[in-house]
Amino acid sequence: MNQTVVVVVSHAYEARAMARVGRAISKEPWGQWTLYRGEMWDLPLAVIRCGPGKTAAAAAAQAAVQYLDPTLMLSFGTAGCPDREVELGTLTVASTVIDMALIDPADLPVSPPARFLPDEEILACLNRVPGTSPATFFCWEGRLASPLILPELKDVAKGLMVVDWESAAVAQVSEIWGIPWAALKVVSDHGEPQRLKMLAVVAKRHLEWGAEAVRRACHRYCRSRLDTQGVDEGEEGQR
């Protein structure tokens, strides 16, 4: 297995945290983005710092499909949480990603997907890492401090909810090409006016643990896939 684990991030401090869990990491310009390349366990690792927003994340994910041969795609970084009772630094794993811009496509001639479910196997691996919390991700490029009127949603577990700007784009591109994906974000703010100043400071230590969670989960995930592949090849040889 020599395909690449691709991690899409927005900011430099997110990219640095993710790159630290790899080895032999090099940093290079990749168009207008920054690409960190190296290894994680025995797999190639690529971290794309593309800037914030769904457009940038979708473009980065598509470029990864074309040039990096991803075996797994991850949206990683920070997210806001409207519930002020949720502690800053909480490490959340998406059980569902909902694109708020597409949740009500009644006026469109087609029905684009608005809800995305991560790969069950990598999701299980992430949820087994200590300190992670399952959450519903709302991908919405608005201000978290503004009133957020959520539509009536079916089949979404009640509980922790976070808001980010990129996860739905990575999810949609991954699903178009049949690539397993997941999203992991650290709660960095509750929509405070000074949140942009808080992000790097509040999330730094927790992002490092989030990156370690990705490293551990990827090891378990890829080991499981190799074991399954070995069983399949053994059965094939017996036929």
C-alpha cells in the first residue's frame, strides 16, 4: 500500500501541528498553497495548507485526487461551537457533516447532497483515540456569533455540534471519487469577536493532540486494511 494520507487544513499553525507527527517532512510551495510532504508510519503523508473556506478546500481536495493518489482524505483544524458550555480545546470527530448552504435546495433543478457520512472504519478508529468526542459538523461560512437557525434535521443524533468552513467540501470531493474521508476539529472559540486572535493560542496544544489522534487512528485503520487485504489474497490463493 503506497497511497497517500492527505490532510487538508486552512492555517499555518494547523499544518505545522499535523506535519509534526510525520517524519522527513519537507515544505514546498504548491501553486498558491503550501504542501508539507513526508511519511507517517509507513505511509506517504501530504498536508495541504489551502486557506479558509469551502472553495479553497474543494480545490485542494480535487488537486490531491489528481496528483497525490490519496488512500484517505482528512479535514483537520479548528472549529467554533455555539454551546458555551463546551470546553475550548475539545477534540471533535465528525459523525455527520451537513452543508448548510445546500440543506434546502427546493429552488434548484437538482438535489445536490447536503449531508455526508464519513468512512465507518476510519471513524471508528478516530473515536477509539482517548479524548475524542463525536459531533455533528455544520459547514457554514457565516459568523458563529450570529443567530444560527438550524433546520429540522432527521437522523442526526442530538449532542455536540460544531461549525466549520471546510469539512463539507472535503467530504463531497472525496465521495465523488470514492475516497474514504473523515473530519477532526478542535473547538477553538464560541464565536467571540476576537476569535481570530484566539485561534492559534487556544488551539495549539490541543491541535498537537488532534494530530497525534490522526496518527494513531491512521495506523489502526491502515493496519486493519492490510490485514483484510492479506485475508482476501489468501482466500484468492486457495481457490
